[in-house]
Amino acid sequence: MADASPTGPTTDRVVELRVHGVSGAGADQVLDRPHVEQVAGDRNGGFYRTRPGYPGETGTAGVTLEAYRWSDLPSGTAVRTLSLVFLLPFMLCNVALWMRPATHASKHGIVALCRLLALTLTMLYVLSIVGVALDLIAWRCMGSPSCMAGRSWLSWLGGRSPGLRLGVMSLVPAGAVGLVWWLGARPGRPFEAFRNPAPAASEHRLSGVGQWDAAPLVGRLRSVHVAAAFATLDGSLLAARASQGPSWEMVVLLVATGAVLLACLVLLATVRTLDRPGQGTRVDQVTRGLRTLTCGLTILVVVHTIRSPKPWPQGGELPGYGAIVAWLFVSQTALLAVLAAVVIWRRGGPPGSSPLRALGAPVFVTIAAGLAVAFSAELDYRVADLLDRNGATADRLATSPPLPYKWAIFGFFIAVLTAVLVGGVVTVLTRRRRWRAARAIVAADFPHAPPEASARLRQVERSVARARFTERLEPLAIAYAGLAALGLATSVLGLLQLYPGDVIQRYVGVPADMVNFLIGMGSYAIAVIILGLVIGGIFAYRTAQFRRYVGVLWDLGTFWPRAAHPFAPPCYAERAVPELTRRITYLVDQGESVLLAGHSHGSVLLAATVLQLPSRVTDRLALLTYGSPLHRMYSRLFPAYVDDEVLREIGERVGWRWRNLWRDTDQLGGWIFAAHRPGSRETPTGPEATVDRRLTDPRDVVTPPYDSVPPPIVSHLPCESDEAFTAAERDLTERLRADRRRSG
């Protein structure tokens, strides 16, 4: 595909490069032109321009329009939906690592703790499959004639020895480990094809986005997680076999399994060694060797389980399984407590900053762990109900899930229910304040609105009030994380063989039947959440309203490289940022000036790109952002990577040729430096005071004479056709041309 070459004087040639946000719009929508053609890239990430010879070939002030479409990076709709549901805990845990405080103190400690917690999620994933395949099916159901009745797919192993049943069914969790191993190791596009050959021009951490060659680190993490996953399976089998007394073979295998798990923990704790750049180093040989050794060890454990002559115990759950699950929950709780203590102790921040600042790491990890525990418990419960035939078997108690899962579901349900109630209370308590602020904003924007526009004014006030609720999500998330961690900690009571109903009835006074009812409701609530995630993932790319919110979660989760969990969805910025850098550099070398226009997460991609470009390129750039979450979301969630310092550096690098458009009705985007609201007391000074431009939304509350409805409330949607956007385009284009003429 040939690249279009603009015409005109060299000093007047400007290309407006637009980068879309979470909406995932097509190139024709981004350019607001019906006829476009691809001039660079591929179908996953490509650059598009208007077709020559068609109306609207050029944009405002004669600029050449170009769009970068990255919505299919790194995967399509089906993969996104599956990832959103099944890999959500892994993705949240990976994001948490990048939420560390801005201070360098305890950096490696926080990274190590996040990676250790990520490892517990992998182990929990394996234990959930072990609970279904080995505990419920191989051990309990295959040992119960009433459970196997009418189930020909189970009867082929019925009557066999427990060791043979466990050995054969261990292929199921081994296959599950192999599946995530294969998915995580699938060859993709070569990273070197998109990597910048030159180092980033800025020293700020955000400039490293797209420069990180994450492939070596992900490979090492993947090897460690695969080794730990197989060791978890081995430990489950050996714990069951150890219930009848140890043998020398079993002791050797147990010691080897413990050594593997210890090696995994040590490797994850040595952050500097694991993060060493480049492949083929000694640490790669160690991690691959550990993975291979563990695979061989698993074969030996399975063979030992099948051939061991000692008798097996009868009845009950798989020996040792409930204790392993409970101890894993206890380990997660302890790690979460240590991580929270370290972050609170070292969170730092500017004077007067919020006490909740930089708590994203423990909050997101806790949410990830809570979801993983809930998903695992729900899988165990649903399979148990299926095998139990809804109570129709003669030995119903034989399929009851382990006690730690009962406590986990009870704690999760109470945390969710409490968070919903607290959220409702906060909504009611803050409603008056939010509506008062919304009414003041709307009154200043539409001071001469006629009485017949009162209903429309009320709609606008509601949109502004809802948009301001975003600031309330931070304390709500922290409160929910604290409740989830407390619920996870109660799982230790399963080690003491204490039932939730008995404990709650004795110490709280709530009847045991009510507690059991809440556990059942919690199980169904988790099923509803999973179903909702599936439906939301499907409709997210068919409906604009769903796409806006699900896309935020997806783009936030996949913007950062995989540095904690190797089975998280891949990072799209590893290709998008280098590709943008290369394209912008090429355009400037061709004699163009470039106006960068980024909406929503597109503005984040452009911010990271600007920091990587040399001064000879940034001297010919201007930046237009709209609906940008850089300040409102990223500076709060990622204080070590997005702060006032890096935002000022971006402005300086483009010569303060920067305009940021925002609306009070936007739930996600906002101002960068100053709100500039009517009646605001803020008095910003310096060049940053010229960046932000507040847009009135909607344009009017009265139906214009040429239309039948009033102008729409745009909220977070793009605004390329807005008059304010056109004015900003014209202003920045003229500044680019004027600066170009002065320079030569």
C-alpha cells in the first residue's frame, strides 16, 4: 500500500494523526469520512487516510487526515470476552504491580510481593481443577455406586482402586496446566518488528512504555508458574497418599516437590535477577530447567500414586485437599497484609495528597484474589451440585465442597453485599452535594434557559452528578478490598473443621440455617457475576454503552506489560507505542508537521509516544487530547508513572502546543492541569494554564429551529465534529505552521 503524499509548501504541510480510545471505532468514524484506505500497518494496527479524489480529502485548515486504529491489538472479540471472564484475576494482579507508590523505597519488595501473590492465583487455579477432577469425581463420586448410577462416562473407572482413579483423573488438571502454558507461549508477532531502535528521549518511567522487551521476563515467569502448577498437583496427590503413613519413595517425592515450590518462591523474590534483560542468560536456563524437572517429577508422582500398594482411606473428602486449600488462603491473606503494610508505609506523595493515594496495588491484588477464590469455590460448588443430583443421591454429604470454600463463598458474599449497601449509602449521602455542584455548573452554562427547558436541564444535571461519582469509587474500592481480605482470612477456620453456620450462630446469634442460606445465595451470586461478565464481554463490542465501560477495564488491564502474571492478556502498548513512534518520525522526516489528536486511552498512548521522540521530532508536533484519563485516572492509579512532573514534561516537549478538551458530563476523562470552570477560584499560572479547555455539554438545552430534538449530551464520546474541536485543530495547526516558518 502506497503512502499518500501531501502537497503544498513544505512549511504548511501538516498531518493530523488521530488515535481513537476505548470505543474501538472504525477508521471512517475516527476520520469522520466515509471513504478511507489503509496506508501502513495491518488489520490489527493500521494507519488510514481519506481516499484521494473524494470530498473531504483534507481536514480543518487544509491538514491531511490520518487515523491509527489499534482496537484489535492484541486480540479479537472472542478472545477478549474469554480473557475478561477467566483471566480477569490474572489481569488485575498484573495491573497491581504497576500501581506502586512513586517513591523508590521498597520498590523491589512490592514487586516481589505482587509476583508471589500472582503465583498463589496460579496455584489456586490448579487446586480448583484438582478439587473437581480428583476430589469430587475420582475420589468421591467414583467411590459411590449411587453417584455413578446412570453415568456411563464415569463407570469405566468405577470399582477400580483409588490410586488408579486418582492417577488417571490427574490428567485433567495436568491438561489444564498445559492449556494455559500453551496459550501463554503461543508465538505472536515478533517484538523486534515494533521495537524502537533508539532509547527513549525522556528519563521518566512512563517513557519506557513500548520500550520494555517483556518477552524474556514473561518466559521466565511462565516457566516458574508452570513448575509451581505441576508442583501443586504433585502436592495434592502426595498429601492424599500420605494419609496412610509415609514410605521412603513418598518422602523423597515430597521433599522434591517442596524444593520445587521453594525454588519458585526464591526466584520470584529475586526481582533484579528475574528482570535481567535479554534472553539466553543463566536465569533462563534455571527457570526452564526447573520447569522440565517438575514435569518429570509429576510423572513420577502419578506413577507412585497408581502403583503404591498401601491401602487407601475410605469416605470423606480427598485426604489433605481441604487443608491445602485453607493454607493457600492463609498464605494469600498474610501476603496481602504485608503488601498493604509496605505500601502504606512507603506510599509517599506530595504534601496534602489524599491518604488513600497509591493504595491501588493492595486493593487490586485483593480484588483479584477475591475473584479467583470466588470463581474456584463456585466451580467446586456447581460440580458438587451436578454430581449430587440436587440431593437425589443416597449419600448427599459425600459431595459437599471443602470447608475453606464454604467460608470463602460466605466471606465473598458478605463483602459484596456490604459493598453494595455502603455504595448505596454513599450515593444517598453524597447525592445532595453532587446535585448542588451539578446545578451550579448547569446554571452557569445555561443562565438564560427558558422555563420549557427545565426537563432538559434536569437531565444535564443528572449527567454531571453521575460523572462526579467517579471520585467516590476510590474509597469504595478500598473498603471492598478490606472486606474481601477479611473474608479470605476467615477461611483459616476451615482448618479447625468449624462450619460457618455453627460459628456464626454461637458468636453472632444468626441461625445456622440463615448462614447456610446466605452461602447458597453467595454461590448463585458468583454464578450471576460470571454470567454477567460473559454477557458484558459479548455485548461490549456490539453496543456502544457496554463498550465504553468494559473497554476501560480492558484497556487499563492490557496497557501495561505482563510483569506479575504470565497468563494475563498480552500488552497492546508493546506494539502500539513503537508503531506510533516510527510513523510520527517518518512523517516528520518527510517534511511534515504532525498534529496528534488522541481520545480517551488514545491520549495515554500519545503521551507515552511523545516522551520517546527526540527533540527534532517533538519540535514539529502539537498535541490535542479529549476525554483524556491521564490526570483523573492514571495519576491516581499509577502515581509512579503519571504525575504532574511527567505531564509538564509532555507539554514542554511539544512547546506547549497542547490543548485538552473535557466536559463535566464525562465519567472518565477530565482536565490535565486546571478545570477552568465558571466561578472557579483557581488561578493557574505558567504555560500549563493554557492547556485545558472546558466544553459546555450539551451545546444547548433548547431545540434549535432546524431540528426536532435538543443537542445530545456527549459525555465521554469523541467530539471530532464539535466546533470547539475544530477551533482547537485550527489553532494548533496555525501554531505549527508559524513556528515552522520562524525556524526556517
